[in-house]
Amino acid sequence: MFRCVVFIALALSTLASHAADPIRLGLNYPSTGRYKEQGIAQARGALMAIEEINAAGGLLGRPLELLTANTASKPEKAVENVKHLAAQGASMLFGGSSSAVAIAAGKEAARQGLIYFGTLTYANETTDEEGQRYMFRETYNAWMAAKALAFYLNQSLAGKKVFYLTADYSWGHSTESSLRNFTNTKDENMHPGVLVPFPRPKQSDIENALTAAERSGADVLMMIQFGDDMATALNLAYRMGLKEKMTIVVPNLTLGMAKSAGAGVMEDVIGAVPWCWQVPYLYGFEKGKQFVERFAERFQKYPSSSAASAYSIVYEFKSAVERTGSLNSSKLITALENHTYTSVKDPQTWRDFDHQNLQSVYVVKGKQRARVLADKFNEDYFEVLLNISGNTAAKTYDEWVATRQAAGKPVRLQ
């Protein structure tokens, strides 16, 4: 009898221990380098979501655990990180801040049989030419941002000469291509541009590009730079007096980038965002307000779109696991496809054919310095000018198929 009781006790103890094993999520993000601010914001958003979920009882009766690895915005490092995170038992991977990183990491995740959620990966290729079954992009893409910006630019800047200052990698190329397409500036003789080396451009590279922009006599400067590179370029343009001579457009903005550039330098800069902390208050999104207020209390600053993306991804993974009762990647992929949900903004949908997240796009302008500094955190950078629906901004199925066929890729994700 005693042996039977001991056996049952040991069995129950083993089951309890097994049930309490954490479900591990692997965040592949830059904690160093020129995109570190965007990466750190992702880590904060993910951590807050995990803390909330664990406080509410976890997932499938198990706590969530965040594993992290620093990509330093290097694709080869991101690939090694994926292998390491998978070996540590990660059930899902996410992260970004560079499309080259996200694409490379997503491919390795597929080899490991794990879903990879892209956070900041704006290159069209992520879900177009390089799209694959295990990659889901939470944020918008260059096509969507460019199309939204065109609604504003084609009205306010019609007939103006444009100069493109473009980061020389996948995101930069697809952003320039999309903007030229939607703003009718395909003629490179009339609307010239310069490619800026990536990664780690020298200051002299950016200065030379800005000098070329000034000499071109352009009315509009499309500054297709990101992270600290954008802050450097914008500050140099400010010191050169270019803001007085031309309208500056930064196609993809984040709160972290605005802060790095500075309040005075950001005045009147036009850009696009998938989300900013002002959006929930402007449009009455209650979940978004709660997220902003909890984040601000936790970190004494507002969340950026990077933080919102990581936060939403953790909750979307949780939702898919609960709907399937499983951590199996194939089952989770099926559960995500065509699933519509509401997180920190209006409804969003994971499209089935390309795994692009269909969502609203916001065109913004940098507020005056005095208004930024009047905020309690000195972070009220963006005035929302336009809200473009995801259905309007995103590629159609037929446009996506044409892109895939032109690249020699199957029209069903593999």
C-alpha cells in the first residue's frame, strides 16, 4: 500500500512539474547597433505581454518565458540566433528591425519548423518574393506605406521635383520602387536619387547624398533611411538648411527614430506609421489606450509601434494556441490564416495567401517642438493627417500573384 501511495505521489509530482514547464518564445532583436532603439522597444512590449499573460494564469496552464538573442541587425547573426533559440526549446520566434534580418531568420525558422513573426520588416519581399509558409508579418509593408503616403503627397506636392536618398538594401529598394510607382515619379532623370551604403554608412556617405539632393534643386526629399541612420541624415539636413528648401519625407517612422532625431529637427517631417500612441485616443480604441497607459506606467515612456507590434504578436500567438489547444506549428499556421482580431488599433487580419497583416496605415507629420516638449514625457511627436484602410493600401491577390510569378515563385506559400 505504501509503495502504491509513493508511486501515485511521484506520478502526480511529475505531472505537475511537467505542466508547469514554461512555453518559451524566442525574440530575435537588435539590442546593439543602429536599430537598437527599435529592438529594445520590441523587448519591452513582449515582456509586458508575457507578464500580463502569466499574471492571468499563463497559457495552457503553463507560464510563458521570453528567450532573447541580439541580432545586431546582421542577417548571419540572426540565423545563428534562430538555431540557438530553437535548440533552447522556443515554440515560436519573432523579431526584426531589418528586413534582411527578418527574411534570413524566417527562412531558418522554417527549416526548424517554427513560425516566425516579423515585427519591423517593411521590405515588400518579406511577404512577396521571399514569402513562405512559416513567416507572418505583423506590421505593414513598403507598398502599403507608400500607397498611403501617395494619398497625401499627390494632393499637397503635385508637380514637385523629388529626390530619393535610399538605403542600399531590400527595404530601401522596395520602398523607393513603391513610392515612385504611387507618386508618379518613375522618371529618374526628372526625379533622381542616390543609394547610401548599408549597413553602417559613413557620415560622409550621407553628407555626399544630401549635397547631391541640394544640387538637384528638388522640392521634396524622400529620406529612405531608418533607425540611427535616419536620425543622422535628418540632423545633417537640418544643419545644411535643407529643411528650409524642401519638404522632407521619411516613409517609415517610429517614436524611437523621432526621439533620436530630436523635436526641433522633426518639425513638419512627413511619414507613415502602422501605429503610434496617439492613435487609440484619436480614434477611441480602448484596448490601445489601456496598452499605452500600462506601458507608460511600467516604463515611464510611451510605447512605439515596435513595442505595440511585439506586444500584439505575443497575444496573437496565445490566441492561436488557445484556439487549437496545440503548439504544433502547422496547426497554428492554419489557425492564424484569415483570422481577424482587435488589439491596439482597429481590426487586423492575417491574410492567408501571403501572411501579410492587413491593417490601417497612418500618415503623420512632426509636431512643432513646443508641442512635443509640453508633453509629460516630451514624446508627443506625431500629428495624424490621414488614416488609410488596409484594404485600400495593401496589394490585391492578383497583384501579389503577378509579383510571385515575375520572381519565378509558386503562387501558394511553401
